[in-house]
Amino acid sequence: MEITLDKHSVNQASIKIKLSEADYQTKVEAKLKDYAKKASIKGFRPGKAPMSMVKSMHGTSVLVEEINNILGESLNNYLKEQPFKILGNPLPVASQQDKVEWKTQKEFDFEYKIGFIEGIQLLFDNIKATNYSITVDQKLIDETLENLVSQYGNSTNPDVSESTDTIYGDLMCEASGFRKSVSLDLDKITEKLRAKFTGIGKNVIVEFEDEDIKKDQLEEIFGLDSEEIDQISGVLAFEVTNITRAEKAEMNQEFFDKVFGQDLVSTKEEFIAKVKETLQSNYNHESKAFSVEEIKKELITNANIELPEAFLKEWLLESNKGKVTAEEVEKEFPQYAKQLTWSLISNHVATENKIQAAHEEVLEKTKQMVREQFASSGLGAQMEGSMDMFVDNYLKGEEGQNYMSMLTSVQNDKVLSFVEKQIELIEKEVSIDEFKELLTK
């Protein structure tokens, strides 16, 4: 057997394997003898059929099977010995495979394409990143309190409208014959137009000009589609059929219980403190996730890994044949490349620094995930007694893939914790508005 490697570029190569008869004949003959012992062929007692007949019936299929086994094992062993890291799986060169004459050939040549990276170099001293934390200021607390008392307040149907009400009715345009039942949130329109809808009751018809509402606001304000918007021009009319008003909730025990659960807070001061604590916890999660992605970006830039893009796209298309198109692979490749690069970096750092995820850490991270899921539904405390069962069922799911995913997640967390201690990490506090601006960059 001869195996040769031909590098075409810094990250793509071809591997050629040449097999002679001596490489496979012994295994093929042994397999055929085993077939002959068990074969049940019409006209012969079991195991008594002539070897020539067994070869005629099964020789080619056994040859193909054994050569494929030899190729798979030899290729795998050869790649394990190489200093570079293989990406994806070797792709057979189809044009050569199709030319094989299994019944007559004695020597066989096979070729495979591979993609790889030679190595990863990370210089932590050159890496700077920012760890953001969001400041929960009084403005944010006040806005949240206002939203909560509005959200948990009662809805009424007054006889006369006020400037913050929502009005239901029929929007009409006489010129085009257009008519549609819609709702109108008075907070969303201009002060001039809002005055026309304030202090009115049911069955009143309000007339206004189409220019009182901009074309690009008609979808948001009235929920109209493009075809309906084209029918709006000139004088418009709105016939009121109903008025709704959201009354703000009182800050009492009933309100506290609705927001946070039974008897968790009992005074206005405790409620406000709990709101601030909850906001800070939520925004800590958001800022941490954002900071982690920024650190990953810096690591990816520093490592400067050149992926075998052409090979990987071909491999993704081939390994998902019939499930994805070339256009879909092209569209999704940037995100795939980002995830692959980070995975390579994380595994490299873990290997170089002997970072491993322990089974107990996997269990604890899964418990935390389950707690958060139940907490969002208000069932956290009640489910704690069954936590081990939930965790066990989850980790066994997807034929063990859930466990492997969580194991990888724990390792990534430990790698990032390690990296944060090696690089220059700048701490920066930002307001929620400043943080939103960061998200848009």
C-alpha cells in the first residue's frame, strides 16, 4: 500500500492511496471461505457449495467491502499521524471511483480531498477586550414601574375618550370606497390629530386629512397593508364603535403578588428593591453574553485562522445532500465559519492548558438551566424536589447529544474564564441606552 499527500494550499490537500493485490487478497479469501461455510445454495448441502460458485456469487461484493474497510482504516490512521487538524471528513474524488473495474482490476488507486489547519497561535498579551456592565439607573426603574402598573391594571370602556385611550372603529375613505375596522392608539398620533379624538363618545364620526398621518405610519398606526394604504387619500373618516382605557394598578399586596408571586414582597419599598434586583440580574445576563461575544471576536482575530472555505462548503453540501442547497450553504457559511473557528480556539486553549469539564459541573449547569426555565413560569420552587429527575431525563435525551452539548458548554465557560485572566480586560459601566447603541454596531 502506498499513501501520498499532495498539498494544494495552506489548508487543502489530496491524499492518494494505491492498493495492490497483496494488500487485500488475504482478507477477501478469508471472508469468502467464511461465506462458503455458511452459504445455503440450491442444489448443495449447507456449506458444501464449490468455492468457485461462492466467488462467482459473492466475490465482487466481498472485494468492495474489504477494500472499503482497508481504505477507511488506513486513511483514518494516516490522518491521526499528521501534525495538522482535519476539518470535516475526507471527500472521495468521485471521477476516479467511478472508473474502477472491480471484476478485472488487481491494483486500485483512490484519491480523497481534505481540508485542514496547520496550527493555532494565540498571543494573549496582544489581546484587549471590554467587559461591559449595565447600570440600572432611576430612569430605568421608573420606566419599569410605569410599565408594570399599566400592564397589570384593569381595562374599562368609558363613554368619553381621553388622550391616552385606545379607540376602536371603522376607518373610511369615501373617494376610494375603502372601509376597515381598526384600532387607534391615541399615544401614536400627533397632538393636533389627538385633539380631534379626545372628548368624544361612541358612534361619533371624526373627519381628518390623509396628510395628518404620514404614509409610512399607516401600517403601524392602523395595521394597514400596502394595498390598503394605496386606497387612502384625501378626506378620511373614523366612526367610533368602542373606547378602552387601561387603568393603572394600585401598589398593593394583590399587585405585588401578581408580579413576583405570593407574599414575596409586602411593601412598596420592597417591591421597588425587587424590581431593581430583577432588572440588574436580567441586564447582567445580557451584558455578560455581549461581552463574551466581544472576547470571542478578539480571540478569532488574534488567532488568524484561515479555514479551507471551498472544501468546507463542498463537504457541507455533500454531507447534507438533499437537505440543503448550494445557495443555502453559501448564505449560512459565515455563521458556520465563526462557530467553527471559535470551537477550534476553545479546544486548543483547553488542550494546551489541561482544561476539562467535570461530570459534576455538567450536572450543576443543567440544574441551573432547568431552574431558569421553571422560574420563568413561576414554578421554580415547586420543582426543586424533582430536579434530579428533570436533569437526568434531559441529559439522556437526543441519544446522549444533550449531554455532549452541555459538556462542551461547560468547557467553553471554563476556557473563557481562563482567557479573561490572561488578556487585558477593561471594565466599563454603561447605561441601558448606551448598551442598546452597542448592540446596533
